[in-house]
Amino acid sequence: MPLARTFRSRLAPRALAARSAAWPLVLLALAAPTLHAQTIDDGVMMSKRTLCTGFAYTHDTWDEYWEGALKRDNGNIGTITTQSLSWVGDYGITGRLNVLAMVPYVWTHPSQGVLHGMSGFQDLTLAAKFNVLETAFTKRGALRTILVASTGTPMSAYTPDFQPLSIGSHSRSVSGRLTLDFHDRAGWFLTGSAAYTWRGHVTLDRPYYYTDGQLFMSDEVAMPDVFDYVVSAGYRKGAFYVPVSFSQRITRGGGDIRRQDIPFVSNRMNSSRVDALVMYSIPKAKDLSIEARGAYTVRGRNVGQSTTFTGGLLYTFHF
């Protein structure tokens, strides 16, 4: 197995690192005409014939990770930094049906060691968000039920077989999501959202791989599906949108990173995160809004314990 030894030798300095938990798999915040953010998993809808578009920059770092259930660091790589600049867009076809899109450019960098980071366009995300039902719920406010269908496809020929410096998994995906949102008249809200994502196979640039205790003589890797949910509470009214969230991502299968071995694209990658966002309209430019977001991974498996900061500038057009 001379090729296997060569590949293992090339990646050995990174073998102890987990894949970063900060890929932009969750659509970055978008502004609605009332300057409330909209994402795939929130309870906000754009109004008819309104387009919000802009850019968001994300900076994610981690220097500790979970190798299976074991939390550790790795002096060979130091701190892994993942950055992205994403174009986001959201259009209200009607007040009940919105379409969303995101295109991220991602680059990675280790602070130590001999391997270089990667960069490039990651995956195009497209989603349709439909307000199925909105009804009065107690005397204080209303309950909204939303269904979301989304898909993701790689935009470039980046390799997924170089974790944790790969910019993504290079897997096509389809996701279905259900969201329940209660919003009272004073501006306070509570939202719960859950989704299941089916992921397509990944093709490697080598004819074999070893994972989860098995040797596979193939270049095709079956990717485990993913279940995720998020619970958010906060305030949205007028110029402010301020949610605080807790989310979990649970991979439905996949093996752990082996002790002293390289991480692999189909590893089980679970994470629990806390997140806070502040979005505010600029008083003299009511269609222009700015956002600032922070997130932290409190617990995980085969992921980095990452700290994430996001800043965005968005503008709403009314047709």
C-alpha cells in the first residue's frame, strides 16, 4: 500500500484535527422590509415583490476539538481559522412564499505546521420558504407554521479529502424543515425549527479509504444524513431584531476519528451551539441594515470547539 503510506504521511501533521464546525451550512441572516433578519430556520417572511441582498463576513477559530468523545488539542496545527464572505439574497414571490439563495467563498488557515489552507467557492444553497398557516394563538399574539425545502450543490472542484482544511464536504444535499413561530404584540417571540438533510455520495481522488473500522476499495463515500434543530427566543419589532438561540446538529451515522489518525469526510460530526444576533436598521436609511452575530460550540463530537463572529450589511429593494 505505498500510495496509502504516502497519503497518510502527507496528512499526518493534521491527523489529530477535527473538521471545523463553522461551515456556513445554516443560511446567514437576511433582512426583511421591517429590517428583521430572515434565515432558513426563523419565523420571518419577506413581503411580496421585495428583495433583500447583501454580504456577510464570518470568522471562525478553534484550537481544541473532540476526537470522538475525547477533547484535546494538537500542537502540529495550532489554531484553525476558517473565513467566508457570502453573498445572500431573499425574494418575496408572495407574502407567503419566499425564495432564498447563498453563495459563500471560503478560505482556511492553520497557525502552525507544514500544510497549507484551502480556498474557493463552496456550495450554492437554494431554498423555498412557505408560510402554511398563521393563526391567532391566545390573546397575546399569533402562531405561524412554516415549511422549508432547500438544496445545496458544490460550486467548484474542491477536495473534501483534506480535513480539517477542506472548505466543505463536496456533497449534494436536500433538506426539509418545519418551523413553528409564536410572536406576541409587544415584539417578543419564541421559535422552534427542525430539519432532516439527505446527503449524496462523495467521490475521492483515490481508489480506497479506511473509516469506522473498515477498508473500502472504492473512491465513493456514502455520507450520513443529518438531523438538526434550533430553539430561539428574543425581540423583533421596529428597527431591532435580537434573537438568542441554542442549536444541535446530529449526524445519523459515521465513525469517529481514530486515535492518531486523520479525520475523514464521513465522520460523525455532532455539535451543540449557542448563538446571539443583533440586527439594526440605520435610522436615515431605513432599507439598509447591519448585523453582528456571535456563536460558540459548547459540546461536540469530531468537531472543533469553535468561536464564530459574523458581520453583515444588507439592503432591501421594493419592486
